[in-house]
Amino acid sequence: MKRLLSGILVLTLILGCPACGRNAEQTELTSGERATSVSDTESESEETGAGENDGENMQNVLVAYFSATGTTKALAETAADLLHADTYEILPQDPYTDEDLAYYTGGRADKEQNDPSARPEISGSVETMGQYDTIVLGYPIWHGQAPKIICTFLESYDFTGKTILPFCTSHSSGIGSSASNLHALAPGANWLDGKRFAAGTSKAEIESWLDENDMTPNETTVSAVVGEFDFEKRTVLLNSGYEMPIMGLGTYSLSDEECYNSVTALLKSGGRLVDTAYMYGNEAAVGRAVRDSGVPREEIFVITKIYPGEQFANPEKAIQEALDKLNIGYIDMMLLHHPGENDVKAYLAMEKFVEDGKIHSLGLSNWYVEELEEFLPQVHIPPALVQNEIHPYYQENDVIPYIQNLGIVVQGWYPFGGRGHTSELLGDRVISDIAKAHGVTSAQVILRWNLQKSVVVIPGSSNPDHIRENLDLFGFALSDAEMRRINELDRHEKHDWY
Ligand SMILES: Cc1cc2nc3c(=O)[nH]c(=O)nc-3n(C[C@H](O)[C@H](O)[C@H](O)COP(=O)(O)O)c2cc1C
């Protein structure tokens, strides 16, 4: 993940970090390095399904896209990032299964593409379409054409006077007539020529395509505040100056191929945050999946941990071992797995690797108020993150604000209660009712509850559908009353010994 360059930073002191004699920072930066906080506009954006822009964008651009397997989504997000534009994912009411997508089998996608009147229903809508004057429209090529759901989308709004810039991804076909065949569905729009991109197209290539279409953002000045979640970019600015995604994948208990496949599925689905540890025995598999993904290294954020005992006693060796196993150049964040003998020594060793640029950010796992009070005065670089057990039955409502007030981001493990407790938590009446009301799953409700408390989520899963679902947290928002109902579920019931 990108570091916010010091050359363009104006650092403003907003929070004291008394333990470390350093400060959390408010960071001002040009829009080219944007990390805008939009939390006050977030609730509206959740209703519409499209992110609200902050009024400082160069133009009112919406990047709308349909993506069945994540290829188009990744490029749409890159374009939106470059343009500081809102995004809207066109989601089918009836999601496509792998079987539906198997082409030349006479399956659902094949049938729809052969049926001129097919208009697959869309789940949700862009209620604020009126505010956009330009739509970047992305889709995969299905039998040489845009999927029929794009027709549904175009027929759902009045695009008169708006500019539409189409792009597609495909296995090998060009954009062909797929875009021009859409013109009749939005006849009042100013259609620009479309372009086809291959999977994994670089950010630079997308940027030059946007430039060619006169879509370069102004260098407006926007600001980011350490610890505040940016629901539009789905990142948080750490006190180390790096941005971290606010949701990702935990790899505890996933080994080798399972871990490789899960990280691969995450990256394919647009997820960019992976949590591993020496103790999980799968750092090498994580590294391999990152290297094989084709996703630019700087877009991915990998957390790993070193463990008490032998590793804390010989921390330099342990850290080097993690770097070697991961083999991804640098480690985005390294944590101490839990308090233990030599923890300060181990942390001070990690600080040296930060100075050498081998680790970007540091953090702690399973540290609570007393442990932090004792630990923080003994180190120089403030931890950027504390990762603790957090779920509706163990909420840590006293610990979380304490940590956040230090300018440290909180991340939760065991979001679904951990082994042996998951079905009880996911089946909890309160959570199931809320899930039903929003048309989402209990897992999504729990993850969204965390995000609304500014807690980063790293649910573990080896199921690609669940991995995708666990990233899909931005099409709904929990009301204050729903947040309170979940808060009332707290039983102070720890499910692991840390
Ligand atoms: C039903 C169907 C038909 C497809 N037809 C074509 C095609 O005609 N030409 C092509 O190059 N790729 C074709 N593909 C491959 C997709 O266009 C390609 O994998 C695309 O990048 C997927 O984008 P997505 O991951 O955003 O869904 C087809 C895929 C499906 C599911």
C-alpha cells in the first residue's frame, strides 16, 4: 500500500501519543496521493450503493461496472482511484454461479446473451445518478458483447447529456461492437470510444487511457486523518504514513495449497489485505500467492507476526526468516503475536528493520490496556495497529476506544466467534434479523458492525464465495439502533486464551 509522501505532507498534530512521545498525524496531500475521509457522507452512499464524492473532485464521475469474476472490478477500482470517483457495482439480483458462467454449455449466461429481450434484474440502484455528469462503464465481454445486465443498467436511468466512457475486459476478444451496440439504450448520452483491457492491466496504462479521454483529476488538496476509515477507498491511514485496507483475509489454520488458493481468491475478488503469522506456518504460501497474482505489489498489504519464545529471543533471525519465506520484497506490517518474555527486545529489533525499509509498519497482537501502558514507554516507533479478539460476544468496548485514542488502528480476529462458536454467533437471533432486514448474511452484518466501529476485519475462509462475500460490505449500512442491538449482545466471553 502506498505511503503518503513526506515531500507533500503537511503534518498537523491532532492526537498525542503520550507513551511514545510521537503524535498521530493529520496529513494533507495532493489529490494524486488522496486518502480522503468521507465518513460523514458514508451513510448516504450506503443507501445508494454508490460512494458519495466529497465535492472536491474534478468532475462528478461515477465508475459503474459489472464483474462476474473480479477482473473488471479490479480495473474499475483502479480507474476510480485515479479519478477520485465514486464506484457502483452493478450486482445481479440473482447472482451468477460458476455453472451459470460456464460458457458454451447452454447455461444461464449463454442463454441470456442469445436472448435479445433478456434483462437480468439488478439489486439496488444509484439514487443520486443526477449528480454525475460522466459515467465510466466497465463490463466483461460475453460472446463478443456486453452482458445483458448492462442493458438493464442503461435502461434504468436517463443518461441524457451525460458522457459515457465504456471499457471492457475479456479473455482475448476486442471491444468490437459491444459498446456501439449499447448506444441505442442511452441515446441522449455522449458516448466516447471504448477500450478493451486484459486482466491485470497496469495502473499506468489505465491512467494514460483516462488522460487520452481528458479525464485527469485536478491537483486539489484533500486531507486524511489517521485512524479514520475511508469507506470510499476502503482504507485507513496508519500513524506510520501508510494506507491499509479496512477488510481482508485471515489465514489462521489455512495451510499451503488451501492458503495459496484463498489468498488468490481474495486478490481476484479485489481484496488487498492478508494476515498471516509465523505460527500459522503459511507465510511461504501467502508470498507465493502474492507473487503469482499479477497484482502490483504496492497495492497489497501483508501482515505477519513473530512469536514469543525462540523468535522473541532471536528476533533478527526471526524477522529475516519471515522476509525470506514471504519473499515479497518488504513486509507491510509485522506484529508481536502476543506479550511474552523479550517482547520489548523483539519490537526494538523490528524497529531496526523499519529503518532499513524492510518493514513498513509495526503493531501488536493481543495487547490490552495494562499491557499497552507498560509496553509503549519502552519503544520508539508507536505501533500502528493492535489486533485483538473482537466479536459480538467479546466486544472490548472499553479497550477499543483506549487504543484508538492513541492514534492506533484496531483490528479484530475471530470476527465470527472462533472455532466452535461460529454457528451460534451467525445464528444469533438479533444478528439474523438484522441480516434479513438488509438482505445480507449474518457474516456481512458482523463485519459491517466492526467497520462502523472503525475496527478492521480479517475473517478467515477458504471458500471463494465467502471470501467474496466478506469483502462485499458497502452496499448497506447499519442504523444506530442496529449497532446498539448488536452492542447489547456483549457477554465479555473470550473464546481464546490470548
Ligand atoms: C458467458 C461468458 C462468455 C464469454 N465470452 C467471451 C468472449 O466472447 N471473448 C473473450 O475474449 N472472453 C469471453 N469471456 C471471458 C471474459 O470476458 C473475461 O474472462 C473477463 O475478463 C471476465 O471479467 P470479470 O472477471 O469482470 O467477470 C466470456 C466469459 C463468460 C462468463
